[in-house]
Amino acid sequence: MPSVSAPADPVDDDLMAVSAAASQPARPLPPTEIEEERNERTFFRGRILRKIRHFVGDNGPLAVMFSVVFVNLVGFGIVVPLMPFFAQSLSAAPFAVTAPWMVTLMFATYSLGQFFAEPFCGRLSDRIGRKPILLVTTALSMAFYVCLALTHNIWLAILIRFFSGLASGNISTIQGYVSDVSKPEQRTARLGLIGAAFSLGFVIGPFIGGVLTNEASSARPFELPLFVAAGMSAVAALGVLFFVKESRQRTATAQAQPDLIKTAIEGFRTPAIRNVIIASLGYMAAFAGLEATFAMWTRVRYNWHAHNVGTIFLFIGVTAAIMQTVIMRPLVRRWGEARVLAAGLFFFGLSFVLQSINHMSWLITPIVMLGTMGQAVIFVSICAIISHATPPDRQGAMLGLNMSTGAVARVTGPVVAGFLFSAVGPEAPLWMGALLTMPAALLALKVGRLQKR
């Protein structure tokens, strides 16, 4: 019988084919396919690199601006809750005890330096550019922090605080830079980031001061925090030097810039700017009086120490950062800068009233956080209103005018608050703050009606 062969198993055939294919060397891709694959990888890699470059180019300088403001406020905030203790650690002769007016004088002289520096730096940055002003001021801040750390006399410390205020008079320059590189629809949000830097620096500064202060050392308990502030200023100066691109063209011929008086006359001729600057004046005087006397008030009322005062700023900073980075934009989009400003002033003034009538220490933090919710939106709204109402080539000078009027308030506010604290009582600066802030809220509402016309 003829033999019948068994049918081949298709599975075995497939396995044999795969084994044979695996035993043979891989067929090289044609040169055209290799080139196409390389081009595809290069294309996508190039797109990613371009996106990274564009992101850094667009936001790198703004990040440096953020850091400069942050460093300024860290250095200032380090001594805010510690100021009474810092003043008492220095030689206050011929006075046996450091008086409240001596403490508030250290606040006032710092703001006096800013009063002279802000309009000058703002006008000069309009003419020669923003970068040189930022570089010089941050470098000088570093030097003055070192000098303050090494001083042994309260009167010399007060003088150094004046020069530190001069070196910190670059906020209007920073605001001008942000306005230069921002589209109109971006301006409020980016100024909000600068406001967040204020709040963040103002909370980190007291925290650093409280943690790094060696209260057990009777010689130099505040030296290390001030050296840290000097180091941060040095880092900010290097950031300006290497990462900030100039946002304004230098004018070939020096254009005559109006002085502070002419700038004030020009600003007060515009009703919206006039009202918002007056509102800013009242708000800043109330705020400066509060920060100059808060540590003394908590010491008298609740026997708080530097650690307690520094800790409360953590809650202040978190609240302000959330308001300015998350909540501020939708509020402005729905209600506009003027209404947001009025609401912020109202809640800030309300916190003064609640703080003065409260007698429970555990309620201080919630009350201060309520005031911070209002205070966090005030500065940004004021800057945005002035920026919208001012031509681009005058924004530096007009924002400088606003900072100068704020500096006047920061000089007079602590002085008056210190006098009231000594002559009337610890609660008097709080009632002063409420009486200054509530009328400012009404002026802000008037600004909103003027903008609608």
C-alpha cells in the first residue's frame, strides 16, 4: 500500500519560520528610512527644546523680578516682629528703657529712604532702563544688611535703616518692568505675582528671623538672620545681572523727566489716579502703624515673644498667597479692580475693629487672616488701576509717585502709632487704622464709577 504522509501542522510551520527568521541577520533599514526616523526624533526634540527656551525666555526675567521683591521683603520682614527685641539689644543710652517711639522710628526711617528713592528710581528707569537700577539697588541692599548686622548702637542702626530704605526703593522699577513685558490682559495677573512675592517675603522674613535668632546669646542674637538677608540680596543681584533683559530702550537724548511735584500735579489732575492714591495713603498709614506696633501690642496684651509673633506671619503669608495667586484673578474678572479694592479695604478695616475688641489670644490668628484677605488684594488693585490710567512711557514715574505717597504714609503711620501707643494706650493704633481705612474704601468705590464714564 502506498504510504500516506501526515498533514503538516501549521503551528509547527509558523514556529520554524520564526526560528529561521531569528537566525538570519536583521535587514538594515534603507538610508532614506533611517534619515526619516532621525529627522522625526530631531523634530520632536527640537520642539520640546524650543518650548523650554520660550518658557524660560518669557518667564525667567519675571521670576527674577519675583525674587528681587521677595528678597526686599524678606530683609524687611526679618526685623518686623523682632524690632522691639532688636532695639533693646542695642545701646539705647541715654534712655534706660527703649521707648515705643524708638522702635517705630526704625520703621519710619526705612520708609523715609524709600520716599526719596522710589520716584527717583522710577523716573531714572524710564530714561536709562530698568536693569541698571535693579542691579545697583540689590547690591546696595546686601551691603546695608551687613552693616546693620555689625552695628552696636541704636542710633547708627536707625541711620543704616534709612540707607537700606534708599536701596529698597526699586519697587516702582519692578512694576514698570512687569508692565513693559506684559500685555494689557496679563498685567493684573502678573502684578498679582509681584504682590504674592510681597506676601511671601513678608511671611518668610519673620519666620527666618524667629528661627535663626539666638535669644540665648546676649551679644549678637540678630546677627545671623541679617547675614542671611545679605546673602539673599547677593543672589538676587546675580539673577538680575545674568537673567534680566532690558525692557526699555535707552534714549539717545536725555528726555526731561518731571520731578515729584510735577508728577504729583499730573497724577492729581486725573480723578481716578487722585482717588486711588489718596486711598492708598490711608491704607498704607494704617498698615504701617499696625506692623510697627503689633509686636509691642501682643507683648502688652498677651505676653507674646518673638517666636509667637514670627509664627503668626506663616498664616498671614499662606492666606495672602492664596488670595493673590488663586482668588484674585476671578474676583477682578467678575467685579473689576475698583470694587475688589473697596472690598479689600473694608475687610482690612474690619480686622482692626475686631482686633481691638477681642480679648482671647486664640482668635488673633483668624482675625489677622481676615484682614490679610483684604490686604492681599489692595496693593495689586491699586497698581493695576494706575497702570491702566497711565501712558506706557509714564508708568514708571506714576507708579513711583504711588510708592512715594505710600512711603509718606509709612513714615507718618509708625510715628503717629508710636505716639498713640505711649500716650493713649495699646489699642489706639488699631482704632487709628480703622478710621483711616474705611474712608479709603469709599474712595475706591468712587474710582469704579469714574472708570465707567
